[in-house]
Amino acid sequence: MPLACFLEVVSLGVVYLFDIYRKVPKDLTQPTYTGAIISVCCCLFILFLFLSELTGFIATEIVNELYVDDPDKDSGGKIEVNLNISLPSLHCELVGLDIQDEMGRHEVGHIDNSMKIPLNNGDGCRFEGHFSINKVPGNFHVSTHSATAQPQNPDMTHIIHKLSFGDKLQVQNIHGAFNALEGADKLSSNPLASHDYILKIVPTVYEDMSGKQRYSYQYTVANKEYVAYSHTGRIIPAIWFRYDLSPITVKYTERRQPLYRFITSICAIIGGTFTVAGILDSCIFTASEAWKKIQLGKMQ
């Protein structure tokens, strides 16, 4: 035998030693109906799990975390506020917005970026305002303090349509308290009562897949109702929104499952399903063969 042929045979033999996927000749295998049924069910099960994993891989998930920081440092220490409130029994010329905080701001009758819409043939008013507040504890309130002539018995019953802070996040997967006072109805309350809404504002950051961040604020609210008197003994009702900022920031981040994890899951699904199906088929085949032998023994 030539040396070249000898070396080729030796090399092929060495290669065959490393083949862990040995092939069984077809004439040594036996197809069964049970095996066919298990194979079809196995393929359908793999297809179902594959589609489920593919759906999860394509979809994005929202991961949230908490940390202590001011996320929007470029805001200049300001928070944008959107307020929309209806007072069905108070004339528009009497309605005003006052803002004050611990930095010394005290503004009576804020009118910038605000609008008053008459209701009930002029007997009521809808106030819509967009303004900014400092990132320090303070309050803003709807009252008659800025009116030229104070009414005798101002009716402060109201409905709050919207109170939000910062940018609006139009994300379906987040169910936060961005407009917690929406729909607050105080029409059946004491007309001369003041209302205190105590707000705890929580900074919120949303980061999408591209890394772009949007800043908004959620808030919790508690409220109380009482009758307030001035130093002259007159009743001076108002709707107060007293706020304070939480040091905790909530961050929502869009993430997608990495490709390597998807491939690993698919391999695990295929390998695991075929392994379990093989074990099940082997058990059924062994049991059926044993039963046939028992039946043959009885017949003999």
C-alpha cells in the first residue's frame, strides 16, 4: 500500500473517532405509528414555542429602576405645569391663579399662557393654564384674590380635568399617576369650603430604544376640605395645590432581548423537545414490545 494511501486511511480513522453524531443505517431502524404521532406533536410544539420566543424577541420590554438624583438638570430648576379646571358657579372675572414658593416667589393673578372660558351662560368659568414652578416646596391656588372686588360668597365647587407636570408621555405600557387628579369632582361639596390638594411630585424619566430621554413627573395626592376665614371674619375659599418634590427618581427604559439569548432559547427549545420526545417514544416502544411478548407467552 502506498504511503499516501496509508496516511489517508489513518487520518480518516482518527476523524471518525471524533464523530459524536454516529449514523444508524436505515435498515436497522423501525418506524412506528406512535413515533409518527409523537414526531408531529413535537414539531407543532416546537413551532408554537418558536413563535412565542420570536414575539418576545421582536417586542420591547419596559424596565424600571429607582435612584436619587435630579434627572432634568437642563430645566433651569423649573417644572412645567398644565392645569385645566372648571368652576361652574364662579364668574371668569373673579377667577385667578396665584403662585408662591419657598424661594420667595409670590405671584397673584398669573395670566401668562392662561385662558378663561365662560360656562353656563357666563355664570361659570373654565380655567386653562400652562405655567412653571420652581423645584422647591410651594403651592399654587385658584382663588378670587386677584379680583378687583371680592365677592360676598364665592362658590369654589369644581371639577379638575387635568393637572400634570412636565412632558406628556404617550406610552401604553406605563400605567403611572401622571394625571392623578383627572376627573376629581367637588360639585357636591360645601360651596364656601376651601380645598387642599397635597401633592408629592416624583421625577420620572423615560428612555426609548434610541437612547432619547423624556422627562415627566408623577404625583401622589391627598386632599382635605375646610372652611377658612380671613382676619375680618369673612369666608375666603380657595383651591390649593401644595406640592413637594420627592428625591427619588423613577426611570423607565425600553429594552429588547439580545440576539444571543434568542438563539440560546431556540436551541434549548429544539434540543429539549426532541430529547423529551425521544425518551417518551422509547418508553412507549419498550412497553409495547414487552406487552407483545407477554401476549405471545400467554398464547403459547
